[in-house]
Amino acid sequence: MAKVSIVVTVFNEEKTIKELLDVLVDFKAEVIIVDGGSTDKTVEKCKKYKGTKVIVGKYNRSEGRNIGVAAARGEIVAFTDAGCVPEKDWLKELLKVKADVVAGYYKGLPQNVFEKCLVPYVLVMPDRVGSEFLPSTRSMMIKKDLFLKMGGFNEKLDTSEDFEFANRLKKAGVKIHFAKDAVVGWYPRKNLKQAAWMFLKFAVTDIYAGIMRPKVKLLILRYYLYFFLLFLNSWLILLIIPYLLWSIFKNYKYVRDWRAIYWLPVIQLTADCMVIFGTVMGLLSKPKK
């Protein structure tokens, strides 16, 4: 079996890094941790794991992953993220798929009802997985030669870099295979403020990456039509009621807790506002080539 390297970028992850590293060291693969300038005990904790290579610097996620791949000795590179916990067969399931690029799956690890409600707004739920499931750095594997040939991750991006990279792969005609049983658990953001900031960053960096997702176009059109109709007749403000009910209906099955009746509409409106605002911010502040 070709040697495999696992690359992870970290930044101030002292509270969660032990759970991740305890799993990674059991895979008997080369583990490379690239720290982006942590100010807590993340690096100290990483260095306690013998055989783990720790690279320290002030890098964003894209730079860190590219540096990690460059240092990797394996012919194959697997990625996961800080704040994630791979299942025990994760690497084995990735390697079962004989392909240049493999997209593993990821699931939420919510600790309370807010986090349960947030998960379907961030992750692709099992019943929504389509034929073109794109790889995320939460759970992904690629041949090192191909990664280098594609130029690695766009180092101007600190968020949405994996989505941009996946679209570059598709554009180049690289076939991406899906390994549904290569599962990584992901810890959601802890509160609405953190979630809002996450949605905003995703929207801004999507624009920086030259990506306008179809769902974002529909979202902007939806709100444009709503405010246009509201201008014609103020009573149409009541249209917000079926919209909020729809936000509950589409995601309640993933939560099954009566408190979701409050949180699902709140998260829906928060995500909508942050995505629209972030998209406009991105368009107005996008760096010129």
C-alpha cells in the first residue's frame, strides 16, 4: 500500500485537538499538523504525540495545507480539519476507493438543540447527498502528484478553499469518487454569533473565489421579490409566516425536538441575512486581479 500522509491545519484548538490526535495516531499513517500561529497550548499538545510532524508559522488554512502536502512523504494525502473527529475506519474506507480523488462524508456532532438545528444549514444531510458530492477538507483524499499538478489550494482564500479546489478539479475533468462510509464527525458552532460569522465568511470568500452558488442566486431573487411585493402592499409582510413555517418543515426531521420550532426560523433568517450581506461585501471588496 502506498504510504499515506494525513494533513491537518490548526489554530487555537487546545480544547479539541486531543480528541482528534488520539484518533489520527491509530491510523498508522504519517500525520502532519500545520499550526497557523496559535496563542494557546495547541502546539504544545500536538508535540506530545510522537511521530507527529508539527509545522509552526503564521499561515491561513490554504497556505497551511499546501505546506503540509509539500512536506508529506506519502504518495496519497488525506485531509481532515481541527474540530473534527474521524471514525475508526475513516482512512480504510477512503483507501478502499481506488481513485485519484475521493470525497469522504461528514456528519454533525451536536451537543444541544441549537447545534442540532444548525447542522442541516451547514452540512449535506444523508438524504440530500447527490451524485456529484464534492470533497471537503473535513474528509478528503487525493494523490499528491495530482494535488501539486492542480496548484494546491488557492492561498488567497482562508474559507471556501476546498469548494474552489473541487470546482477546479471538475473543470479540469478530474473524476471525483464518493466514499459514503469514510465518515468524519464535525462539531458545530456553539452559538448564533459564531454561526452568523461563519455564514458571512463563507459568502465573502465564495465571491473572492469567483463562485456564485445557484442557491445564493435564488436567495437574493427571493428577497428581492419579497421586498418588491411589500412595497406594493404592506399586508404582504405576512408572507414571512409561510416562509418561516417552511424553514421548520424542511429541517425538523433532522432535529425532532419541539425547541427547533424556535431555532430553525432564527437560523434560517440569520443565514439568509449573512449570506446576502456577505455576497454584497464580497462583490464590493473583491480584490482586482
